[in-house]
Amino acid sequence: MNHMKIQSNRVLVQIGTNDGADEFNRICRHSMPSMVILVEPNKLHNPSISTQYELVKNVHIENVAITDVEKGIVTLVIPKNKGYSAVHFSLLPMDDWGDDFEKIEAPSMTFSKLCEKYGISRIHYLQTDTEGFDTEIIKTIDFDKIEIDIIKYEKWTFPTDSFSRHGEKANSYGLAGMEYVSALLKSKGYVLFDDEADILATNQRLLVLRMRMSILAKKAKAVLTKRRIYAYFISFSKRASNFLRSRRKPN
């Protein structure tokens, strides 16, 4: 079941764009967003992203890795010779990835800094696909400052002992991270849906509030239009009456 209806003329953000040939791209091409921000740490994907988004207006590519705090240059990895493609670079390698990695480096940026850079306080649709780091990003969002209607993030339900290389932090990764974020989003008014490989979270309170505001705005506009028509009619009647008086011959 499709629980996601993307509105037009809104801000859309994707973290983990890869080559840009995906569902998010199709959404952007059909919904006519007011702004699109694509976060992809691997610069080698830029030509493909630019081609995929050539028909979409106001698109911004950020070659950074979104992190919980500013960390300068960070390293993302994928395991060699384990069947992973070049789109799976991650900040959060699992234990079974071994120690033989392909690596890329990218500047880090927090989610709040990203929003500040583009003057964003409202996001209609946020999609993340960061190979296990999605929940760490969502944990850092200040929902009191940034309103987000819909969030789609990747399932990463591996047990915490799959991340023992990260020490005590392992206890907050994988399945534990998913459970924490699920509770966090529900406390913020989101309803969560299982969408195959992802979780779709929609903020019902925000969507209902904006729907009501939109209805009220339309009603106010209709009332204003009626008043303007009535005022125009009265004004026209007075002008017509004056004109007729001026044309009337004396007895």
C-alpha cells in the first residue's frame, strides 16, 4: 500500500543519492519541487546525478557525509571482494565486512548545518540511504526547528553484536537504532509504515494541520473575492447612476 503522497512546490532532500537513478529522482521529476538537495559524498557520481536531474529545477548537490557532529574530513568504506558495489560506501562498517576496504574521503556536515546553509525550516520529504547510518542521522534532527512531513529511511535490523568493532557505540546501532528512532518518531507525531526495504514515517499532525490551514486559506480567499465583487458592483452601480443623472435632460 502506498502511504506517501508527495505534494508539488515543496523542499525535497535525499541523503545518499548515489548515481541519482532511483525512485527519489522519479518523484522529483513528477512533483515539481521548489528545491531539491542531494547529499552524496562520492564526487564520482556527480556527472550521473547531473544527467539524471537535468530536467529538475533548483537542484543542489552536496558532496559531504552527514554526521552527528562536525568531524572535518571523514572516511567511508566498502569491503573489497565481498560483492558490494561502489554505491555502498558507509560510515558504519559491520564486523563481517573484514578489514580490507575500499575507501573514499569527504567533508562532514551535520543535518542542522545543511538546513542552515539553504535556509530550510520545513522539508516535505526526506529520504535517507546511508548503509546503516540512517538512524544516527535521524537522531540528530531537531524536530522543534525543522518540520518534516515525510521521512523514508532504510531498514538496518542487524543485531548490535554485528557492530562490536565500534566499541560501546555498538549498543546503539542496527536493530537498537531502529527501535530508538521508531519510538522517537512516534513521540513526534509520526505514523510508521513498513515499506519493504525501508520504513516510511508520515507526520499526521503536521499534514492535518497544513490541510486545515490550506482549507481555511481557500475559504478566506473565497470570502475576500466575494467582498471584492460586491464592492465592485456597488461602485459600478454608483458610477452608472451618476452617469445617468448627468445625461438626464432637465424638464
